[in-house]
Amino acid sequence: MKLKLKEKQNLFFRITLAAALVFVIVSALQVKSERDVGYDKLEELEIRIVNQQRINEELLAKTSGDGSYLQQLLEQQAHNKGYYRPGEIVYKEVPGN
């Protein structure tokens, strides 16, 4: 009789151990998956940073000269808002009949 109880305890222990092992493996796989997603996001952000730095360098190269690019940009924005220099002649296209 004692042998059967010992066998049942041994079987219960093995099942519990197997369940715990499965839980640990599944948890480890989930953590790895989340880490991989994080690395993918990090890589995407690094690419965006490099692209933005390139754009910034191009703009800096355009504006670091005599300032004419910046002046043209400001004038264009002012024209878009309806502002013009005193004495500036503005031509507007009128649709034909």
C-alpha cells in the first residue's frame, strides 16, 4: 500500500515538474519575442534618426551660405499668407472664359 502512495506522489511530482518546465519555456519564448519586437522598433528609429540627420545637414548646407535660401523660404511663406513687399507687383492668374 505504501508503495502505491509513493508512486502516486512520484507521478504528481513529475507532472508538476513538467508543467513548471513548460511554463518556464513558454515565458522565455514570450520574453524573447517581445525583445525582438523592441529591437525591430529600435532599428526603425535609428534609421529615422539617420535620415533626419541627413535632411538637417542638407538644410544646414543650403542655409549656411549667404542666407538667400532662408530669405526665399520666408518670402514664399509670406506670399502664401498674402503678405507682399511695399511696391511689389503681384500678378494673379484669372481663369479664362
